[in-house]
Amino acid sequence: MTKSFDVVVVGSGPGGYVTAIRASQLGLKAAVVERAEVGGICLNWGCIPTKALLRSSEIFQLFQHADDFGLSAKDIKFDLKKVVERSRAVAAQLSNGVSFLLKKNKVEVIAGEGKLKSKGVLSVTKDGKSEDVSAKHIIIATGARARTLPGLEPDGKLIWTYREALLPDVMPKSLLVVGSGAIGIEFASFFNTLGAKTTVVEVMDRVLPVEDAEISALAQKAFEKQGMTIHTGTTVEKLETGKNNVTATLKAKDGKTETITVDRVILAVGIVGNTENLGLEAAGVKVERGHIVINEWGETGVPGLYAIGDVAGPPWLAHKASHEGVICVERIAGVEGLHPMETKNIPGCTYCWPQVASVGLTEEAAKAAGHKVKVGRFPFIGNGKAIALGEPEGLIKTVFDESTGELLGAHMIGAEVTELIQGYAVAKTLETTEAELIHTVFPHPTLSEMMHESVLDAYDRVLHI
């Protein structure tokens, strides 16, 4: 007998499970189809376990500076196996928590791999056995996987993707990270902090290339101060594996080449949507450059079929997937007063050391869009809380439209900026201008005071520098 639902979501990542829960809250009979772990890649093999690893390295790094705080800590070591075990335990705890939430909200979890069979029908296969599931609305939330490039294929032993990097069997003495986006630079920070001689190669002209150029420059300076070797404007031409090492040929934009030999390589050259084996083409769903094409409501153009999250294109962020899914299912349920998602209001966070966070337009992008801008900056060294924490290095930068006072973008580097950025995200969503931000009272002593000072600086009213 075919199981029947109002909404079936294919994939239980942060987009999928949130969408299914919201569907149930709206009175729709909902189910999730999942071929692997509940919680998807983000929770099990991405966002969460990497943050657990980075927390261990952060504490290890702090121990190295115990004397700066009047403390004594000698012969500090780490146990890589226990560090990884803690990371996996954190992921497992949250995966179990998601399973509980789905059950609590009466969302049925169907284990297996889903494929579109006919209009409104999915075939779900597990262990060679298939069952049909029907739904008025089917939402594809299958996420994405690591991109591979010809000649730079991972082997799971010496050349890693993020999966192997999360489960290192040894601590490499030397490491090459290919790609300096969020994934690459976070792993670079983790392994470098724990003692691996780390080299980062980036094809673009700066690290963290989606960030504001000024922030990228500060980040590179900090990474190099920590001992990383950074090659920008550089490609990896080939990787040759030895018995227990890899020799990489690097080519700079001026054509010069060099080779380096490292214990391990981590590939972080982007992601590609999981669009295969879903029956999309037969159903008439359009796929471009590895991602499903949708409109602002998650609709694919095929009645009853939708897509959200990484499989539907950038920005590839868990919180974007969750919000996109909520909008999609609320639209299905007929909720009134909905607004399409504004991608310019979605904050991005990178949990390297120092942390980097941003929302909205960079200064360069704002100018390119025709805005005459006012830019404010405030350094961490001018903030009492930052100095008390022993975190005096960093910057908060704000970009405003000169004529309207609209907050166009905010960019940060330094301690806990991944928490601070939400203040500016709220401000952008509320369409706040500099006037409201200037008249907002920020508590003292906090790092958030720097957000206020950065706004003041844009209007020549800064007080503490």
C-alpha cells in the first residue's frame, strides 16, 4: 500500500528537516526521505563537527598563552583520537536531537534513497527493496558534495575531502589545503594550530575571496603570522602520491611553477549539488551547472516539485537552506504576507582563527552597484572588552549609502564576530539606517560596542579612536 502525504521532503539536512517540521506545524502531513544520517551533511559531516574540532584547537591555542593571563600550564598535549571522538559525539548528539524533533512534530522518517517515479510519486529504495510514497508536494533538499577537479581526485588516504579531514588517522606534519573558502580555511586553521606545517593555495588573488578585500588582507596577514604559507593567484597543476606523501606542482599566475611535498592534501575547491539519480530530467526539472533551477519560492516550474538549500544553488549555507525551506512550505500552505528571501541579508560566517563574518555588499560591490558610500571602521584594539579578553586584533567595517543612510554591508574579523554579525543582519532586515544604529544603546563592556563605533566612524562621530 502506497504511503500518502501532503508534503515529502527528500533529504533531512538543515533545509529538509526544518521544512518538514514547519509543514507539520502548518497542519500538513509530512515525511522526510533520508538515505544516510538524519541531519544531513551539515550536522554530521560539516558545520557541527568542524566547529567541535575547531573548539579543541582553540583551547589548545589558548593554553599556549596561559602565561599571558597569569596562569601556568606546562607540557600541554593533545590526543587526536579523543579530539575526533568528541567531534563525532557532538554530531551524534545533535543527529539524535533532530530525530527527536521530527518525531515530536509527527514527521515520518522514511529511510532510503528517493527517486521521482511519476507525478506526485517517489520510489524509495533501501537494501534493494523499494516502496512508493505519494505526495501532493515533493521538495528536493538533497544538498551538495565536495567538488573534484580532473587530476586532483581524492583517494581517501593521502588526498582528503572534508570527510577524511574530519576523521584524520594521523596528525600530518605537513599539509596542503587547496582552496581558501570557508571549508578550506577552517581546516587550515585547525591543523595549523595543532602543529601541522600548513600551506594554502588559492586560485583567486586573495584568501576568503567572497569577503571584503580589506578583511581578506587582514585575514591573510593573521594566517601568515600563525605560520601558514599562503599562495594566492595559484593553481595546483597535479598531485603525485608517494608511499606516505603527496608531491604537488603549483603554478603561479606569472607562469612560474614549484613543487612541494606534504604528508596530506585537503581538497576544498567548492561543492556541487546532489542532483543525480533523482529522476529530475524525466520529470522535466531544469538543472544548470549542477544545481536545480528554482524561482524565489523554491518552485522548479514543474507543478508539485520544489527545491531548496545547496542543491538549488548559492549561497551554500545551512541557515539559508532552513529559511528557504520555511518560505517554500509556507507558500504551499497558503500563508499570507510572505516575502521572498533576500540573499543580501544572509550573514556568512567562517570559523577560522581569527573568525570572519559578513552580511550584505562589500565596499567594492557597493561601489560597482552605483552607490556612493560612507565607510566606517573600528579596530579591536580600541575596545576594552577585547583587550580584557586578550583579543586585541581585529576590525569591524560598515558600508552605508551616502544619500540614504542605508546599511549596505558589514564585515568583521576577530574574536566572536560570528556571533556579532547577527546584529547587523537584523538591522538590514529591518531596513535600518545609520540614524537608528547611532541612537541604539550598546551595552558596556562588550565587543558589540565596536559595531556602534564603526557606524559612528562612517559619519565622523567615532568616540574611542
